[in-house]
Amino acid sequence: MEHQQLRPEDTKAVRRYVKEQLSGEHAALDALAEKPADLYERFRETGLANWWLPTELGGRGIGLEDSVGIVDDLAYGDAGVAFTLFISILGTSVVQLYGSPELQRAYLAPMAAGGTFCATLGSEREAGSELGRIDTVAARAGDELVLTGEKFFSTNTDFADFLVVIARSAEDPEDFLAVLVPRGTRGVEVVKRWDVIGVRASHTYQVRLDGVRVPATHRLAGSGLRLLEIGLNASRILIAATAIGISRRIRDHLMTYAKQKSLRGATLLDSPVFAQRLGQMEMQIEVMRSHCLRAAREYDRIMTGPDPAAVFTKHGTLKNALTAKLFCGQTGWDIASVGSTLFGGLGYTNELPITKLLRDVRYVSIVEGGDEVLRDLVFGRYVIPVPRRA
């Protein structure tokens, strides 16, 4: 598999989309409104919807390194819109790597053609940080699999083309499956949409699976938990990249505010304290970008190398993907916290976008493994000496 380069006109199209569709819309995008379908239709018109899907299935075949820049720009406009537009990479990557050619043609090719969405259903009420406690069951019934259970957090589910469901085998409780389920399959029920405090333009749901039947050929090859772990590599890197865009937006808002805010006969822009703070932010933004790009290059090397499915099965979670998400979540939160104080009293109101940006960036340290979960993973996989690792 070869990746295609992001063209200069593609970058211009993304930035034009952000400027025309997202700029100045922070209040509307912060409301718990219906899916902004018109925004996603406008993005499809750029020709970049699901930009990572392979060319042989009709996609653009853009690698993760270039994807970091796309997500950075989208998150500058709105992190919730960015999250909605890229999170399908979690499900599509495991179908691309571990689904049969028939499944890939039947489900990934239409996504590439239509610019549509998929969703991944992993976490449950008692299986958030401990996915080994998943209670959703997949039972074999002739040439079908029957899935029963309830999933807690899943983004895009209600308007997805298909779902990738992680379930425990009814026949062997130690075995986990990843199963592709068309969204319209009988028994798939959206229980509710979660009222999240940030990235509110995205849509995350609680979902019930009540005797959902799909062909047994819809099982992806390999352990479901391992496949989920592998799929999280790409999405975690792009979640980390949203912190870059949010942080740049905070920096730019501060610069605009500082030019207008008077302080001791001058403006805030002339304050050495302000200059030091903004200089620190710029350094942090550049380090976040460097780390995300490094993690993305490692991912791309595997994807374009020989037998990426086997390599990912061996490695599972990539260290750079974990540390990129950890670092960017913590650093983005630091930038947003400092930014809110530099706005003074206005930083504690809803008059300016800073409070929305503060809530938006918090999601980086929570979704797809909270910071404490990822620290434990880094410790267990990469700090403990190899002979002592579980």
C-alpha cells in the first residue's frame, strides 16, 4: 500500500472550509444540536472526506503524517467537527487490515464514494479502562453471529454506515471478536446521545444490541481486543493533533485580545509577562506538532511496509501513539488554562470562545483511554524490563 501526497490545493481547500464554515460559529457548534449535516456535506465537496481510505477502494490514500496537518487545521475551526470527520479511521483501519476483501469492497468502497461514516463500539459501563471485562456476547448460530449487550460510548453511531463491535465469544469467554455490523441491522438501538461538556458538535451515543444477527463472515481476523488496540493507534494520534489546532486558536485569540487590551499606558501586547507566556505557548505547540508527526511517520512506515497486518498484530499499541496523546492532552490543557487566565475576568465567562476551547481540549486526555490508563500502558509495555512484562 502506497500513500498519496497531500496536495497544496488540498490544504487550501481545508483552510477555506474552516474559514467559511467554522469561523465565528463557536456558539452554534457548542450547542447540543442535531448533527450539522450541512457542515459535513460542505466538507465532502472538498474531495477529502475519509481522506485516508486506500486508492484501490476509491479513497485518496493520504497517510497519517499528512492527516496530522488536516486535523490540526480542522480543529482550529472546531474540534468537535474535526473529531466527527476523522474518528471513522478507527473502524476503517481494522476493516482494511483484518477484513476480507469482500467486506472491504462492500463497506469501505461506499464510504470512499459517499464520504460517510462508521463507528466503533468497544467500551461498556463496566469495561472502560478494563476492556477485558466486556460483557457484550457474540454467539454462533449456524452461519451467523448473534450479538447481545450494551455499549456505553460510541461516536457517530446513529448516522454510521456500519459499526465495528467488540464482543466476547459465547463459546470461549477468553476469546474476543471484532464484528462488522451494518447500521440498519435489526436489534441495533441507540439508547441516548451523551450530553458531553466539550466537542459538542460531535455525537456520542449509548447503544443497545438486542439479538443482532450478521453473517459469520463479518468477523474480522484476529482477537477483537488486539484489533481494537491496533485501530486506536491512528485515532489517538489524530486526537492528539486536535490539541495543536485548539492551542493555535487560543494563541491567536490572545494576540487579538492583547492588541486591544490597555495596560499601564500601553497594550497587553507590550507586557513582558504576556510575551513570555505566548513564547512558551509557541514552543509547546511546536513540540506537540513534532511528536504527532513522529508518531504518524512510524504508523505510516508500518502501513506501507510488507504485511502491515502482521506487524501491527505483533506490536499492538505503538509507544509513540500513546505518548503523543498523553503529551498533547496535558500540554493543550496547560495552554488553555494559561490562556483563560490571560483573558482575566472574561476568561471565566462565555463571552469569548476561550471557555469552549478549554472544555474542548479536555477531551484529548479522556477519550480512547484517559491519561492514567495510558500512563499505566506506557509503564507496563515500555518501562518494565521485558522479562517481567505481562
